[in-house]
Amino acid sequence: MGRTADGAGGLVTVVGPAGSGKTALVAAVADRARARGFEVLAASPVLGKPGRLVWAQLLHDAGASDVDAFLAGTGSLDASVAVQTLTAGTRRLILVDAVDAGGPAAIEILALVAARLVASSTAVVVTACAPLGLGPELVLTGLDDLAELLPEVPAEWLPAIHVASRGMPGPALVLARQLADRPPDRDPLVHLALHASAREEFLAVDDALIRLLERALSQADDGRDRARLLARLARELLSDPLAANRRRDLIDQAVALAPRDADVLDARLHALWDPDGAADRLASASEIIELARSSGDAARERNGLFWRFVALMELARVDEAEVALAAFDRAATTAGDGDGSVMALSRYAMLATLRGQFDSALALADEVAERARQIGLPDAERLVDAIRGGVVIEWGDETTWLAGLANFQRLARRLPGHLFEATAAGILVALGRRAEADAELERMLPRVLAASGPRWLGAVAQLGRVAVETRNTGAAARLYDALRPYNGRLVVWGGANATDGPVSHYLGRLALLLGWPERAVEHLQEAAALEESIGALPALAHTLAALGDALTARGDVARAAELHRRAGDLANRLAMTVVLPVPADEWTLRRDEDGWVLEAGDERARLADSLGLHHLRALLAVPGRDIPALDLVAGGAVPPPGTAPLLDAAAVAAYRRRLADLAAEMDAADAAGDATRGARADEEHRLVLAELRRATGRGGRVRRTTAESERARVNVTRTLRAALDRIAVGAPKAGAHLHASIRTGLACRYEPADGGPARWRV
């Protein structure tokens, strides 16, 4: 503050978790500043309110006018003027507690303020849960010794309080008060272990709490307390991927001691959170709901309703799951449970994605992100990423897939053992990096098959897809055996924040790779029936394509072609950009946003839009048939034989003069490099030419070579050859086949040469 008084202001950010003493420290700074004659302005963001509101409050306290206009982002008091007003005081201290709770808008204004402080006599101190990177930061960690903070607490309690609170002053004070109110016959360590809050994110190991629970168990004599400690330890060990057997043993002991205890039953839901426990969790959730209703415990009833929804989704009872989700949502709204409302909203987004309502899912993801920020929901970023990731899988492109790959690789490093690498391997397949995906499959397979937990079934299904795409039959056989017990279920990740369709879809694709077409057809027909019944259209598109492959392998080519057509139509209707499985004897040329995608066996090329690709698609659609170059240029169908002329000779001559003028216009535009002018002339040229042809007809006679037909021949030949040359760069085998198969001239034709597909999908 001495430097500030001398005209050299600055910003300090106090960083630390909740309970670390940030607010108390800032309050002490404020008292000291007032004692030294500083003007102190203090405010905190309000959850659910605009981030600018905290700065508007400070501006009001500083005497600024037109604060409402600043809050709205309009009027004379813009951000720069507001910053000048805030930093214009003499010996001024601005305090903002929990500035990051105001979101990006609050931090954006802070950055502008920080840039002006050096030449002012204003100091700013803010608190945040994470570093902001805007200047010097004071990071608070736990206290090494709690004796000074808790002078009235018996010394023998302090080690337990330190473990339970991690040395954080706030939790330590709360725990000390709890100990004072504990039942007189309960050991202090047991009491702390039962009441200490979990601090780590979902699936992150909370070593301190686990140690506290293990120590407390050695002191617990009361059967009910011991049951709750066993249950809580089983619940916390969900984060340890190697503790599946221990979790089940601990929760079995707890249930034996207290079979009707709601805390024990609640912990049992977590302890048994793997595919084998779905039916048990559904039964436990129903029991929790019953107990909660009889005791009037609304919060526990909501918890039971949510778990009921998750278990029903896993068991593919989607209609019942939606009823449970709606009941949970209503209960959360009635109780003012912000966390519960956001969780319900995120699951509605999951269901929208499952049914191909991608726009709705993304809109819901944005709403989840905003509402989660408003209430400070832990793990909000991963929750939103799960929603958007489900959409990206079907709507994504290379850029979004690369971002997703980096995110899942980051999670795999931070949360080892929870199989995030399996999702990363699936993204590698989508990116066409099959060798890397196959290597990841080989690395992951033993660990995944030996693992368990809420992400296990999803990881096995993802690796199954990788095995199919990389043709790894050894891995496929082991994955088929691992998935087979869960046939009839949905592949649900975690708390049903993402769903990958029926297990039977993956069994069908694996069976086909393993040379069992009959079994593959059976599995895939089952998957398609389930997808149709629940409206899972994106998954249905994938299943229909895979079923077409299986029927082709079985020899039912006609039915397979119909299923492939349905799959393509469904994917196009949903605007799915993901590549559907394509039969080995079928190549595709399809539009993709502003360009094209060509797939030919193991080759895949993205191509910029061009007239040549439009011409090529027209030829590929009718192999072995001549299409006049004039027809390709006109872009329309050939008039039927015998059409009578509709124009007299003068009108025909006028049309042809206009065509000549437009041809000259296109040449001039090409010479000048004026793409817009050339496109306009080309469009009119095609329209006039199409009208001329429609009006004059062919009358069954061979059309004579005219200036227009010769120009069409030259232009079509040039644009087709240019398109084939570009294809050859990205897909050499396909390019070679097309160069050998495309015939150009006054009439053009696709005459398939050797080395091509049995058919094209265009």
C-alpha cells in the first residue's frame, strides 16, 4: 500500500480453494487500508447475474453516473471510461472477492483495470479459485499447524482435523465446531470421517479422505457408525480403478451391518457403479426413494430418482428413464436445487443427441454451461464437454475431432485408469489415423478387459469400433466376449451424460469382422429394432449401414443395397458429417458443407467445390451411359425424344446470339480474374442454354455440332480433367481408376475400367 500511496498502483490476485482463508485475508487487508487513510471500495459477483454487475457496483460507489448504461454495455460510460473512473481515485483500494464467479465478463474488465494501475494511486486485490494470469498471485495452501487457529481444541484432535480439512482454515473451523457437538460416546476421528467433505473432482482419488476413513475404521465400535464408514470408504474408492473387488467387499459388510440405512444404500449405488451392478443399483434406488418418502427426506428422494434414471438408461428402458428424469427435474425445481436442475438439463441434452436433435442438444449445452457457471457447479466443464462431444461425434470435422483428441488425452493423464484413452482411440479412427488407433487398442486392451467402473462399458464399445476399423481380429474376439453379457443394454457413460447406442450394434460389427455374418445380422437387427423404438436415429443410420455390410457378406445384395440407401438418406437428413461404414465394393462421392468427400476403399480425400466434380457425379450416377457435354453444362435432364420446337427461327437465333455474348463475357471475366462476373455469366449461360434445348428438342435426330456444343465439349473436358487431377493427389488409386474410366467429347461417359468399385454412391 505504500507504493500505491506514492502513485504506483497494482493488482494482486489471492488464489486458493474454498475455505483457504481468501475472504478473511482480504477483509484484513481492507481494515489495514482504512487505518492508513485509503478509500476502500469492495464488491463480489452475484451468482446468476451479469459479470459486469460487480464493476457497476464499484462504479456506483465511486460516484459515477450512467452506471445502468455501463451495465447494459451502451451509452456514454463505456468500458474505457469506466476503467478511468475506477482508477482515478487517490489512495484507493478496490477489493473484489471471488471475481471468477462473475465469469469472463468480470475478468475482462479486471484485465482493463489492471492495465491502467501502474500510473495510478489505486490498488486492486481480488480473490479467485484458480490463477488468472493478470499479475502477481498469492497462492494459499493449507496450514501446517492448526494449534494457533484452534486454541480451544484438544491437542489430540488436531491431527484428525488437519487430515480432514487438509489444513484449510475454513473447513478446520467447521469441523472443530462439529466435534464439539458430536455424541459424547463417538470417537472424534470417527465423527470427522463421517462429516468431512470430499474435495476432489469426480473420479479423482481423494487420498486424504481415504486415509481418514481407514484410520477411523480402526476406532469405530458402534455398528451403525462402522457401517457408514465402510460404505463411505467403498463410495470414495470408486475413483480407484484397481479397487473394484475391495469396493464390493466393503459395501457388502456395510449392508450386513445396516441393511436399511439410507446413507449405506446411497453409498452402495457408487460402490456398485459398473455394468454388472445396474440391476442392483435400480433396486437400491427404488429402496432409497421409498425410505426417503417415508422419512420426508426430499434431497435423498431426488438422489434416488436420479440413480433410477441412470440405471434404467443402462438397461435400455428409455421410456421409463425419461419418466424418472422428469420426476427428478420437477423435484429439483420445486426444492430450488440448482445443481439438480442443471444435471437434469444436461440429461435432456443427452437424449436430444441420442435422437439426432443436434441443434437442440447444442443449445441445451450452452444453457447448461451458463447455469452451471451461475451456481458454481463443480465439474461443469466436463459435463458440457460430454454433451458437445456427443454431437461432435456425428457432426464434427477434423478441427473439432483434433480438439476432442487433445482433451481426452489430457483427461487420461489427469485421471489414470479411467479409460479416457479408449475414447481418444475412437477419435483417431475418425481422423483416419488407423495405425495409431490400432497401437492404442493393443496398449489398452489388457487394462480395459481387467477394469470396471462407470466408464467401462463405453470403453469396451469404443475399442470394439477401433478393432473393426483397423481389422484387428484378435482384439475383436476378446472384445466380443467381453460385450456379450450386456447384449440388450445401451452403452451408457458415467451418469448417463452420454450414450453410444445399443451393445448389440457393436456385437454385430465385431461378429461380421470375425466371419460370422449370420450372427452379425441377428445382432444388428436387434440393435435396429431398439434404435427405432427409442428414436435413436443417428445410431440407426450406423446400424443400417453395418447391417447392409452383413447382408452383403451373406449374399443378400439387393436388400443390402436398400439398407445402405436408407442409412445414407437418414444420415443426410440429420446432416451427419461422420463417415458411415461403406461396403468394400462401394465408393462414395458426396457433398460436405462447401466441398466434397471422396472415399474409395482405404483412400479418403476432401475436395474443394468445382464444376468438374458436379459433372463427375452426373457421370458416376449412370455408368456406361453417354451424357452430351451440352447436357452436363446445362445441368438439366435431356428432353424426351419427339419434343416439338417451342420457339420460331428468330427467337432461336436471338437465344444463340445471347449465348455467344455470354461466352465472350465469360472469356473476358476469366482473362480479368473476375470470379464474380464470370459466375454470373456462367449461370445465365446455363439457363439460356437449358431453355434453348428445352424449346427446340432433339426430335429423335442426332444433334449437329454447333459452336455451343463445341464450347461445351472443351469446357467439360477441361473441368473434368482438372477435377480428376485433384482427386489423384489425395486419392491416387481412385484418381488412376477415374482417369482410365472417364470418356470425354461431345458426349461423355463413365465406362468403369479395372480397379474400381462394383458401384458408386453419389
